[in-house]
Amino acid sequence: MGQRLRVLVAEDELIIGCDLCHTVEEAGYIVEGPFVDLSSTMLAYQKNKPDIAILDVQLGDGVVYPLAEQMMAEDVPVIFHSGQMTPSEVAQRFPQAQALAKPCPPAEVIDTIQRATQHS
């Protein structure tokens, strides 16, 4: 893979967030997170721009759409990870983003990261 990619993870359910980070880290990526709220996610993004982001749609203090739009505008691929919205609902709003439904098998998470980074 050459240079290891940095993946920002925002997930407000601690067990899911830790599991997601562990999955991504085991695949050889550098992980930032899990961040449980919008404010800490935004701060982490501003401090160290990631190569890709996995975002739960609804965090502890709000919806991630404005941050996701900023990330995509700055060419950071976004993967939405949600139990509230289906991947097709996400695709309607953000056709350029990837989407995963919770619960998501680890292999599907890694496959989606690889697809998203190939398109960027």
C-alpha cells in the first residue's frame, strides 16, 4: 500500500466506534478516533486532515452533513456509517460518497475504504 492512509472515524456509540477503529487499524490504516461528537470530530479534522473519513450520520451533538460537505469539498472521501439511513438514502443526498448500513461486516468496511480511496 506504500504510504499508510489516515482514516478519521466519528461514531457516538462507543462499542461500535472502537470496533470500527480496530477493524480499520488491523487492515493497516492509521486511525484517528473514534470521535463521539461533531465538535471533537471537526477539531480533529482541522488539526490533521485525514485521507478518508468514516462518519456516523448522527453524532452526540448533531448531524454530520455540514462537516461531510466540507470534507468532500476538500477532496476527502467520506463513508457514511449509519443505522438510521439506508445507503440509498445517503446516495440520494451525497452521490459522490460511499455508505454502509449498521451493523456492517469488517470485510465490507475495508472493501468500501479501498473503493473510496481509488475514486479520490
